Amino acid sequence: MFEALRRAARNAYHLLLLAWAAALGAGIGLGSALYVLEGEYPFGERRVQAWVAWPSVGSPASDPYARAIMARSADVPLAQGEGIAFHADADELGRPLDAACSYVVAGETPVARAWTFTLYDLDGRLLETPQRRAGLASAQMLRDEAGGVTIALAPRPRPGNWLQLPGTGRFQAVLRLYDSPVSGALGWLDDGAMPRIVRMSCPGEALS
């Protein structure tokens, strides 16, 4: 009788260990999957200065994680033949973009039939400001004599191309190039090929 009880206890202990291992594995698997799906695309990242892009996202070759992230976020990326989107959530020195500060985005853009420059919060929602304008298109831009553009990002009005910041919170900029050779050949982009994102001032900070 005692031996039978001991075997039953040992079997129950083994079953509990198996159940614990299965629960732990499921928790780790589901948790890691959720962590990946809540973040950026995990594969195929290409960086140029402060900008990052995922050229393969939206193509038939996109990986399962990218497809899952697109399904979760309802994001519809540009197909490889349509163009490419560059994202930046930090300035050229790696400091997070802060809507309390002011910035200048300046330089030339890669060759494209058209492009747009848009501001979002970190959850992908358009920035809401009294100006009620979160983006500019290439056809609207005032350009310098060399064809370059300068866009001021600041809470208060600035001359020239200006997008208002709400005054608080983190944000990101997205530069979308349409009908551009960059979408299929990102490797040729070198430092200086994208506009620079320069922080000009922040509350309590001297001008840079």
C-alpha cells in the first residue's frame, strides 16, 4: 500500500513538472511573440544617418513576423515598386525627438517622383496641433537655390517650411519616397544622402 502511494505521488510530481514546463514554454513563447509584434520589424532593417527603413516589408519576400506586425497594426506599407518609407525617432546625434524642442530638417532627398514628410506620435497616430497639419508634400516645398529643402519643426511659427509640434511628448518623422530607385537599391545610399535632423533648442537648453 505504501509503495503504491509513493508511486502515485511520484507520478503526480512528474505530471506537475510537465505541466509547469508546458506552461512556462507557452508563456515564454507567447510573451516573446507579443514583444516582437509590439515593436518594429525585426528583420531587414537598413539605416542611413538618423533614418531607418525596411525595404523588404510589403514585398512577397517579407518574413512572417513582418506580415504579423502589419496585420496587427493594420499598416499598409508601400510595395517595393511603389516606393519606400524612412522613419526617424531621434536626431542625428541619437537623441529622441521631443515635441518640446525645435528642429531643422535640411538637405536634399534621394531621387523620387514625389515625396511626403509626415509627423506621428510613437503609436503611429498623426500629431495633433492647432495648425492641424502633420505633413508636407514635395510639391508644397519652398526650396533654396540649390534645390534643397529646409523644414522647421517647432511649437511656434517659423518662416518657410514649418510643421508645428504639440509642445510635449515624443514623436517620429516619416519620409516617404514614391516611384524612387531607392526602393529597390537602398545599398547605394551613403551618409549625407538623406536630410539631416538637427536639434536647435530645447526648454532650458542653450542654442546648439
